[in-house]
Amino acid sequence: MALTVELALQLLQIGMVVAIAPLIMGITRKVRARLLRRRGPPLVQPYLDLWKLMHKEVVVAPNASWVYRRAPYVVFAATWVAAGLVPTYATGLLFSWSADLIAVIALLGTARFALALAGMDVGTAFGGLGSSREMMIASLAEPAMLLISFAVALIAGTTQLSAIAALFSTGDVGVRVSLGLALLALIVVGIAENARIPIDNPATHLELTMVHEAMILEYSGRHLAMIEAAAQLKLVLYFSLVACLFAPFGMAVGGDQSALALGIGIVTFLGKLAVFAVLLPIAETTVAKMRVFRYPAFVGSAFAAAALAVFLRFVSRGF
Amino acid sequence: MSPLWFDIAHLFAAGVLVLSLMLLYQDRITAVINVFALQAVVLSLSVGWQSIVQGAPHLLATAFIALIAKGIIIPTALHRIVRKLDVHREVERVVSGGLTMLAGLALVALSILLVQPVVETADPVAREDFAFALAVVLLGLLLMITRRNAVTQVVGFMSLENGLILAATGARGMPLVVEVSVAFSVLIAFIVFGVFVFRIRERFDTVDVNVLERFRGERREHL
């Protein structure tokens, strides 16, 4: 009986992230459009887009191999697993032992690998260009992401997200410069990984600036729907990662599975996501898209901040 | 000392260090000056907090001097100089942003590794103040080495001096006379620098110090 409840709670989390992901994307688009003094699409537009794409015919280039057909599902599955593992409304769920920060990074790396392969598979110039740029960004963002996880793990004593969130939500950690720097680095990495504005414009179709869009240019129909859904899930994943590491208030901690605690957890989680979804486009509209050659400096600053976070942790507590 | 006090001291001291790294990252002169002013403000906060923690009122005077001289007077004067020299729109070519940052991080790691065993027995605040101070001094030197603009080099020198003050607050019993004389000599140095920068400008029509190398007999390819 207890196992059934725990399984149900875990499945609720896994189902919830995939169900609200298009809505979160819809909020960011709406806010962005309003800030640009446009009306913007309705909030449910991403759901309608996915529905439409699922029912459209798939057009595949004649020289596409099996990699091209399988990649969207691999990307979606890996991203969904990663997003379902990050603690959202409660810690200590059934699968939380596997919700390791490094495992989440590895899952995202797998998804990126599959997508980059698919981008190069058809052999068009755009796909290769997009894959090459995506790999350049990844080679900068991934070390920074690992250093962030080290900085957090050194403070919390574990890389398990659920345990970290439970520790941080008690407030025993105090004021930590390392955590502030790690948050800064995580935001920069999140922007780079989610192809948001200073790095990449998700709404662009200008070939000079495309990164993510260039890779998926050949995709259509349900394949495209899978990739779009994965991109939305990835945004939710980074939002919930920030919420779980740096704003874990409201979460149902320590196996407290009463309906009240879980209800508070779900409501605060959705509230946090909504706040992030409003803040992101506000930040995006204040900056201009960067040149490709400026990426190393921008993402490198995340690496520097994360490395500094690790160093400062050593100074304050000794080796 | 309660952990929260220690944490706040840590926060301010680390803030000075982070701003030092930010100085390395900036490539516009006005941004460099603004970050420098911010660093002076954070430094004065850090020193002020130390004066409360240590119960040493003379440190408050140090904090005040740092705030007035380096947070307000010198940045304002630097802004005026930059405007007069008409270089405030220039984007400085840094040696290489990423490389400089990596070198800066290596220096931070080096100074932490150096200071850690030396003052192992000292109390944690003094220990980390020394580590951060050494790092800030080294980063100031790095800024002076990697930049070609004379004004940025002056900022590098001033931020190096911020590191010295940070070290001085960690060591208890630094007399106020020393503080005042250091602050005074920095102001004098700043005036000398100002005159010097204008002389370079008059003579060579630029504040790029690479031009000076021609007169040392070291001709470079990219001139």
C-alpha cells in the first residue's frame, strides 16, 4: 500500500513536469510579447502547436538514416527522465535516490549528443553548422555545470538533489557566497543550454544566428513535436533545478506525505515556476543577442564563477 | 564568534575578490571604473563590519577613508580624465578574455593554497582575509599586466591597494596613522598618475602604453 502511494507520488511528479512544460513556455512567450508591446499568442498555444504537429505528416529526407528517425525520441526520453528526477514539490520520493545532480547532467548530455548527431545526419549545411555551434556551447557549459554541482555538493556533502534540497530548506546553511556564485553560474548555464537570448534566439529563423533551430531545421511532424516538447521540458528542468537548489521553501521535506504538505509543495512549486517564467523574458528583453565569438567569454564567466564558488568553500571551511 | 557574523564577514571579503575578477572581465573603460568604485564600497563595508566584529573603532575611520577616497573621489576623477582624453567610448582589446580569467582563477587558487598553511593557527576570519587579500593584490597586478590602456593600469594599481587594506583589517592592531598615510600616498600617487597620463597623451596622442615600447628599442610586429 505504502509503495503504491509512493509510486503514485513519483508518477505525479513525472507527469506534472511534462504536463505543465508547454504552459511555462507559453507564459514566457506571452510575457515577452507583452514587453515588446505585442499581444502575443494565447497561453495554451504551445499545446495547440504540439497537437497540430502530432497530426501532421512526417517528411523525411531520402538520405536520412535511422539516427535521424530515432533521435527525437531519445532526446525527449532523456530530457523527460532528467526533468522527472529533479525534486519539484517534495523530497524523498520513490526514485529520489537516483536523482543525482551528475546523473541529470549526464542525461542532458545524452540528449544533446543525440540531437547533434541528428543535425549532422541529413548532410545539409545548416544542420552541421548548428551541431557544431551546439557542441561549442556545450563544451563551455558542461564543465561549468559540473563545477556548480561540485560547489553545491561540497556544501551539502552529497550530490543527491533530494538530500541537498532537504538540507537547504532547513536554513542551517547560512549566508554562503559560494551558493550565490553557484546560482549566478547556474543561471548563465541555463540560459546557454536552453538557447535563450544572449546566446541563441529560440524564435529566430535568421541563418546567421541560429544554433538550436539550425539543427532541427529538417524535422517535421511528430519528430518536431518531440523535439519541441523536449525543449520545453528542459526549460522546466532548469527552473525546477534552480528552485530545488536555491529556493527550496515550501517543499514537503523528510517523508512528510500528508495531503497538506504535498498541496503546499505543489502550489509553491507552480508559483516558483510562474515567477521564473516571468523573470526570464524580462531579463531577455534587456539584452541583445551576442555574436558567436563572444560566447566563450559569456559562458566562461559561468565557469569562473563556479570555480570561484568551489575555491571560496575551501577558504571558509578549510580542506 | 557566532557563525552568522563570520558568514557576513566572509560575504563582504569574497565580494571584494569577486569584483576584482569582474575588473578583469570588463573591456570598457567606464565599466572598469564603475566596478572599481563598487569594489571600494564593498571594501569599506567589509572593513566596517570588521570594526564592529573586532570592536576596533579606528577601523571605522579606515572604512570611511576607503569609501570617500576610493569609492567617490577617485572614480569621479577617473571618469573626468577618461572623458577629457576622449577614450570613454573605446573598447579595449584585452589580451584574451578567457585566458585572463583562467589566469586570474589560477592566481586565486594559488593564493588560497599559499595562505592556508601559513596562518593555519590564526582565527578563520584573519585566515580568509589574508587569502582574499593576496588574491586581490595578485589580480590587480594581473590587470596591470594584461591591459594596454594607461587609465586601466591605474585602476589595477588602485585595486591592488584595496587588497592591501583588506589584509590590514585582518591583522589586528594596525595603527590608524599607517592607514591615513597609506590613503594619503594613494591619493598622491593618483595625482601623479593623472599628470603622467596626460603627459603620455600629449606626447604620443594616445594612452596605449604599447606605443612607449618603441622608445625602449623593443619594436613589436603589431604596432
